[in-house]
Amino acid sequence: MKKSLLLLVIPALIGFSNAAAAQTQQKKPVDKCFSCHTDIGDDKVADYTSDVHYKAGVTCADCHGGDPTVEDQDAAMDPKKGYIGIPKPSAIPQVCGKCHGAGKTAFKTNFHLNDVMDQFMSSVHGRALNERSDGPTCISCHGIHNIVEVQNSKSPVYPTNVTKTCAKCHSNPDYMKKFSPGLPVDQYEKYLTSVHGERNKAGDPKPATCVSCHSNHLIRPVKDPRSPVYPTNIPQTCAKCHSNKEYMAGYHIPTDQYANYKESVHGIALLQNSDLSAPACNSCHGNHGAVPPGVSSVASVCGTCHQANADLFDKSVHKEAFARAKLPGCVVCHSNHLVRPPNDAMIGFGTDAVCGKCHKDVPADSAAGAILAIRSTLDSLTNGRKDAETLLSHAEQLGMDVSDASYSLRDVNQSLVEARVQVHLFTAGPVKSAAEPGLKIVAEAQKSALAAVNEYYFRRHGLGVATLIITLLAVLLFLKIRQIERKSRQ
Ligand code: HEC
Ligand code: HEC
Ligand code: HEC
Ligand code: HEC
Ligand code: HEC
Ligand code: HEC
Ligand code: HEC
Ligand code: HEC
Ligand code: HEC
Ligand code: HEC
Ligand code: HEC
């Protein structure tokens, strides 16, 4: 017992400055609190000899007050000498804050550890302590009389222990109910199912713990925009580790998630446009558990927000085919972190096309026909609209009133949007059906434009010239459509 004690004390003394070591040695003989409490067999004293404070020369009286130089119990533990007895819970942060607080009197060796107390008092825990005397205090996380360095693997706040320390309260429904009846109490349980939790439980201190995501002293409510887990801050919080090549070395996973995410439609929407409906890392990966509840795998999480696409995909030939090949659904065509704005060029066999990654433009590939037909439908719609616009503006320049037809073109967009969603059935029919109303509007608009132009020339030059010009325009339009169709085959 003695020997192991010495083993603990000696390295600490070597590590500490000579001045402090000398102080410790001089101090102990005159510390009557310590000696009398040793004599009465107080187990707190036995604990205290392994405490980081004992090693640093902090005495009983430094926390409890009183006069450590007198033998007599009453004189030593005299409130007039500053003795406070057992500090009330609400007073504990101040007791510790004498040394661990900003701008407070530094400890003897001019030691003080930043503004821990002040951070704690502004945290959600500090607030809870103000509300109720059984709220969290410093000792809920660090212990009493047996406090060790936070880097010591025996510390209750060491990464592999801290999750249990938080769970003492956060997995205790009866306790948490007193403060916040609606707050879930399943974080620890879920955490254990995540990769972070599994590795943490196996003794790896590097994966995220409660503290890596929520901070330690200045924990804020998760809905507070300053919280590290507020949606707009989450990507940075995860990136602390996941973009740190050195830290992640040895895990054999990429460290590009944040860099890619930042450039994605989702990252731009959330980080640049503060669109809170766009996913942050945790929307797809879950807060505590491996994946959010109700989602069987990360790959199918997209459907929680893009339900229409997911429903169609689930009915498509790819659903089964991808599952067989263990391909992750949406992510195959859209990527997971670098989701770009989609466009029609993704359909077909060109360089930007995703279909061409697996299908070939050969008759033997039974998908080729559908792929070309889908693309052709979308092209007819977008190009048809463009041509109609050109014709209409020509008519307008000639002074003809075509405002009704121009106005009707607005509705083409709706068809286009629906057709692009229908792409996810990966057959030509539904895309065509969705495009049909738009194609009709386009055809009508083109007809109106031609009629207007016709009327203009008829009024000015008579029937012959008008017919000639209209025929010319119609032929040009026909050639253009042929050309587009040929292009989409490429
Ligand atoms: C001569 C012996 C003696 C000395 C000196 C002494 N104590 Fe105590 N202390 C006791 C005994 C005995 C008890 C438990 C009985 C009691 O509460 O009166 C006690 C109880 C305590 C308690 C618990 C109080 C409570 O309300 O339960 C604290 C805290 C404490 N002492 C701190 C100190 C500090 C700090 C010093 C030095 C400034 C000190 N003691 C000096 C004998 C002593
Ligand atoms: C770093 C500050 C600190 C130091 C140093 C310290 N204590 Fe304490 N002690 C506390 C706090 C805080 C509590 C209140 C714990 C609680 O609320 O349960 C406490 C509680 C106690 C109690 C009552 C415990 C109980 O369970 O009834 C005794 C007795 C006590 N301390 C004695 C001592 C003695 C003797 C020493 C020196 C050997 C000492 N303490 C050193 C902070 C300290
Ligand atoms: C909710 C739990 C919790 C509470 C409450 C808490 N701490 Fe900590 N504390 C931690 C954790 C976790 C660490 C280790 C941080 C790390 O690993 O980076 C830590 C670290 C420390 C350190 C080492 C220096 C540092 O800043 O990292 C000191 C000193 C400290 N705490 C003092 C206090 C004091 C004083 C209080 C009360 C005012 C307090 N703590 C309240 C969890 C807590
Ligand atoms: C009288 C000054 C003083 C008081 C009061 C005090 N501490 Fe400390 N604390 C120190 C000193 C000195 C160290 C040792 C720093 C070192 O070794 O680097 C220390 C170290 C710590 C550490 C380990 C820090 C690390 O870097 O690993 C924790 C945790 C801690 N204290 C928590 C507390 C808590 C909790 C309380 C209140 C119950 C408290 N302290 C009260 C002076 C104090
Ligand atoms: C990988 C990061 C991460 C880890 C690890 C983590 N959390 Fe969370 N935590 C979050 C996110 C993100 C939220 C939700 C924020 C939101 O709802 O907007 C959250 C929410 C919470 C909440 C609010 C209630 C709730 O469940 O929504 C509590 C309490 C909480 N976490 C405690 C813990 C505890 C205790 C641990 C450790 C067992 C832990 N967290 C581990 C990221 C994390
Ligand atoms: C002594 C009990 C206790 C311990 C230990 C504890 N907490 Fe808490 N925690 C609470 C209480 C009480 C609240 C306040 C609930 C409220 O009033 O909303 C709270 C609130 C929180 C919240 C804010 C939830 C919200 O409202 O959005 C987070 C996050 C949190 N704690 C994380 C942690 C982490 C991380 C740890 C471990 C380092 C930890 N807690 C340790 C009791 C505790
Ligand atoms: C404290 C550092 C740290 C933080 C913060 C952190 N992680 Fe991790 N994460 C790790 C480590 C280490 C692993 C283990 C890697 C492994 O085993 O493959 C890991 C594993 C993962 C995995 C599993 C990777 C795999 O193996 O397939 C995912 C997903 C993940 N983290 C997502 C997140 C998200 C999302 C956040 C933010 C909400 C986050 N992490 C925050 C360190 C961290
Ligand atoms: C839109 C959903 C989504 C978002 C947002 C997202 N991820 Fe992912 N993430 C995925 C999917 C899907 C996978 C692949 C999972 C699989 O293959 O099982 C993945 C894989 C990972 C992996 C495993 C290693 C790898 O790269 O394959 C890590 C680590 C990871 N993500 C971290 C993050 C971090 C950090 C963020 C935020 C910066 C983030 N993710 C944002 C969906 C997302
Ligand atoms: C939390 C909800 C959410 C999740 C989960 C989600 N998204 Fe999104 N997604 C959005 C929002 C919101 C936008 C619109 C962003 C913007 O303003 O452009 C968007 C945009 C997109 C776009 C661009 C749409 C367009 O018309 O430009 C694609 C493609 C996309 N997401 C694919 C995915 C994929 C693939 C996944 C899964 C890996 C996924 N999303 C997961 C919410 C989500
Ligand atoms: C086989 C490839 C492929 C798969 C798998 C796929 N998509 Fe798409 N997705 C596309 C193509 C191609 C477009 C572009 C349509 C266009 O703009 O012409 C697109 C467009 C989108 C858009 C923007 C258009 C819109 O609907 O608003 C979203 C959002 C989207 N996909 C989400 C998803 C989701 C969610 C999944 C999984 C359920 C998924 N996609 C699976 C190929 C795919
Ligand atoms: C990751 C590979 C992959 C990508 C990318 C891909 N497909 Fe497929 N596709 C398949 C597989 C595998 C099958 C099933 C073939 C089978 O069962 O014979 C299939 C089947 C089809 C079929 C049904 C063919 C039949 O026999 O009736 C169509 C149509 C189709 N895909 C269209 C598309 C379109 C459109 C795209 C681009 C938007 C696309 N595919 C992208 C792998 C892919």
C-alpha cells in the first residue's frame, strides 16, 4: 500500500516545480486537518493522497477553509476562520473556481487553469444547478478527493470513461425528468450502436465521445445556435477529426467528407444559405446511433427528405439490381458527400452521363433504348421551349401581341420538374407522360408564334411571301429538332 502510494507521489513531485514540491513537503507536517483526519481514520484522507491536488500541494483548507495550523478541532474548523464545512452543491463551482476560474486569485504557484468555472456557470449544466440543488456540479464529472489528471486513463472524464460519466444522469429518466421532462434519455444506449461507441467501448480513445461533439464545460442546449451540434456548426465539429489526416491515420477511411460536403448542393444550402432543411452530417449519419431511427442503412437515408424520388426508385428495376450488386442506391448516381445539382446530361452515354457507367449504347443492352428515349423526351421539352421562346420574341419584335402564348410557357417548368423526378423509374413511358402537358404547351406556343408571324407578313406582303417565310421557319425548326435528337444519342 505504502509502496504504491510512493510510486504515485514520486513521479508527480518530479513533474511539478521544485518550489511546489518543497511547499508540499513543508506543508504536510503543519497541516493539522490532514493529520487529525488521518488519525480518526477518515477514508476521504486515504482517497485524497492519490488526488492531483494533494500532489500539487492543495490542502483540505484550500477547499474547506478553516485554520490548518491548529491542533484543536473546533479552532481548526471555525467558521470565523473561513471554515465552510461541506460546501453546498451550489457553492461547489465557486470553491473550485478559486483556482479554476478566470481572473481569480491564482494558486500559490501562480497556477490557474483558465476560465473553467465561468464556462461551467454559463453552460446548460450551470443553469440546471441554479434551478435545483441536485443539478450537475464539477464533482459530478470529476469526483471528489480522488480527482486525477484528465489525461489519466483512470479519470472519469478520460475519453473511454466519460460517456458513462455523462450517462449517469443522461440515461437516468427519473433524474432527468426533474429538469426537462421532454429531453430524450437514450443517447448513451444509441451511442453504443455507432462506430464511435463500439470503438470507444473497445478501449480506443480517439473516436468521438459525448465531449467531442458537445464540448466539456461550456455545454449549451442543442438548439442554441452557438452549440457545436447546431446544424450549421455540425460539419466543422465532425471535421475536427474527420478532416485531420494525422488524427485519422490508421483508420483507413478517407478524410475528404467535409471538403466534398462543403461543395455539395447540401453543403452550399446549409452553410452558405443557412437553409436548415438541408442535411448536415448528422442528418444522414444520426446524432448518437449509427443511422437515424427508421432508416435501415445510410444509403437509404436520402429518402427521408426526397421521398418522391425514393418511392420511384424503389419501384424501378435498379432497386433489385443494385441490391444484388450491393450498390448503395441513390449514392451510385449522386455521390454521398459531393451531391451536385443534377442535369439532363447525366442521362445518356456522354462524358457527364451516369447511365453510361454501367450501360452501353449497343442494341444488346436492353436499357439503351430507354435511356435514349428518356433523354430525347427531356431534350424535346427543353429545346422545344427554347425554340418557342425564340419564335415568340421574333413575333414580338414584329409588333405582334403574343403575350398569352409567352405566359403559357411558364407552365412548362412544372412538366419538366415532374419529368425529371420520373427519371427515377428508369423507363421512358412515365417520363414521356409527365412531359406530355409541357410538350403540348410548347407546340401550342410554337403554333401561335408562327401564326402571328404569318399574320404579320400576310398583312404586309400578301399570301405568297407569308407562306414562303412560314415554310422556311417550319423547315428550320424541323431540322433543329432532328439535330437535337442526334446529339442526345451521343
Ligand atoms: C483534531 C481533529 C480535527 C482537526 C484538526 C480537523 N478536523 Fe475536520 N473533523 C474532525 C472530526 C472528528 C469530524 C467529524 C465529526 C464532526 O462532524 O464533528 C470532522 C469533520 C470534518 C468535515 C465534515 C463536516 C460535516 O459537516 O460533516 C470537514 C469538511 C472537515 N472536518 C474539514 C476539516 C478541515 C478543513 C480542517 C482543517 C482546517 C479540519 N477538518 C480539521 C476532526 C478534525
Ligand atoms: C479540491 C477541493 C477539496 C479538497 C482539497 C478537499 N475537499 Fe473535502 N470536499 C470537497 C467537496 C466539494 C465536498 C462536498 C462533496 C459533496 O457535496 O458530496 C467535500 C466533502 C468533504 C467531506 C464530507 C464528505 C461526506 O461524504 O460527508 C469531508 C469529511 C471532507 N470533504 C474532508 C476533507 C479533508 C479531510 C480534506 C483534506 C484531506 C479534504 N476534504 C480536501 C472538496 C475538497
Ligand atoms: C459535464 C461534465 C463536467 C463538468 C460538470 C465539469 N467538467 Fe471539468 N472537464 C470535463 C471533461 C470531459 C474534461 C476533459 C476535457 C478533454 O478531454 O478535453 C474536463 C477538464 C477539466 C480540467 C482540465 C483543464 C481543461 O480545461 O481541460 C479542469 C481543471 C476541470 N475540468 C475543472 C472543472 C471545474 C472546476 C468544474 C466546475 C466549475 C468542472 N471541471 C466541471 C468534464 C466536466
Ligand atoms: C486551491 C486551488 C485549487 C482548488 C480550490 C481546486 N483546484 Fe483543481 N487543481 C489545482 C492545481 C494546482 C492543480 C494541478 C495542476 C497540475 O498538476 O498541472 C489542479 C488540477 C485539477 C484537475 C486536473 C487538471 C488536468 O490538467 O488534468 C482537475 C480536473 C481539477 N483540478 C478539478 C478541480 C475541482 C473539481 C475542484 C473543486 C472541487 C478543484 N479542482 C479545486 C488547484 C485547485
Ligand atoms: C458524433 C457527435 C455526438 C456524440 C458523440 C454525442 N452527441 Fe449528443 N448530440 C449530437 C447531435 C448532433 C445532437 C442533436 C442536435 C439537434 O437535435 O439538432 C445531440 C443531442 C444531444 C442531446 C439533446 C437531446 C437529444 O437526444 O437530442 C443530449 C442530452 C446529448 N446529445 C447528450 C449526449 C451524450 C450524453 C452523449 C454521450 C453518450 C452524446 N450526446 C454523444 C451529437 C453527438
Ligand atoms: C449530474 C448529472 C449530469 C451529468 C453528469 C451530465 N449532465 Fe448533461 N445535463 C444534465 C441536466 C440536469 C441538464 C439540463 C436539462 C435541462 O434543463 O434542459 C443537462 C443538459 C445537457 C445538454 C443539453 C440538452 C439540451 O437541452 O439541448 C447536453 C448536450 C448535455 N447535458 C450533455 C452532457 C454531457 C456531454 C455530459 C458528460 C460530459 C453531461 N451532460 C453530464 C445533467 C447532467
Ligand atoms: C474526436 C474525433 C471525432 C469526431 C469529433 C467525430 N468522429 Fe467520426 N470517427 C472518428 C474515429 C476515430 C472513427 C473510427 C474510424 C474507423 O474505425 O473507421 C470515426 C468513425 C466514424 C464513422 C464510421 C466510418 C466507417 O468506418 O465507416 C462515421 C460515419 C463517422 N465517424 C461520422 C462522424 C460524424 C457525422 C461526426 C460529427 C457529427 C463525427 N464522426 C465526429 C473520430 C471522430
Ligand atoms: C446526404 C447524406 C450524407 C451527408 C450530409 C453526409 N454523409 Fe457521410 N456518408 C453518407 C453515405 C451514404 C456514406 C456511405 C455509407 C456506406 O457506404 O455505408 C457516407 C460515408 C461516410 C463516412 C465513411 C467513410 C467514407 O467516406 O466513405 C464518413 C467518415 C462520413 N460519411 C462522415 C461524414 C461527415 C463528417 C459529414 C459532414 C461533413 C458527412 N459524412 C455528411 C451520407 C452522408
Ligand atoms: C435532411 C434532408 C435531406 C437529406 C437527408 C438529403 N437531402 Fe438532398 N436535398 C435536401 C434539400 C433541402 C435540398 C435543396 C438544396 C438547395 O437549396 O438546392 C436537396 C438537394 C438535393 C439535390 C439537388 C436537387 C436539385 O434539384 O438541384 C440532390 C440531387 C439531392 N439533394 C440528393 C440527395 C441524396 C442522393 C441524398 C442522400 C445521400 C440526399 N439528397 C439527402 C434535403 C435532403
Ligand atoms: C441510376 C442513376 C440514379 C439513381 C440511382 C438516382 N438518381 Fe436521382 N437523378 C438521376 C438523374 C439522371 C437525374 C437528373 C434528371 C435531370 O435533371 O434530367 C436525377 C435527379 C435527381 C434529383 C433532382 C430532380 C428532382 O427530382 O428534384 C433529385 C432530388 C434526385 N435525383 C434524388 C435522388 C434520390 C433521393 C435517389 C435515391 C432514392 C436517386 N436520386 C437515385 C439519376 C439517378
Ligand atoms: C451502377 C450501374 C448502373 C447505372 C449507373 C445505371 N444502371 Fe440501369 N441497370 C443496371 C443494372 C445492373 C440493371 C439490370 C440489368 C438486368 O437485370 O439485366 C439495369 C437495368 C436498367 C434498365 C432495364 C433494362 C431492361 O432489361 O429492361 C433500364 C431501362 C435502365 N437500367 C436505365 C438506366 C438509366 C436511364 C440510367 C441512367 C440514369 C441507368 N440505367 C444507370 C445498372 C445500372
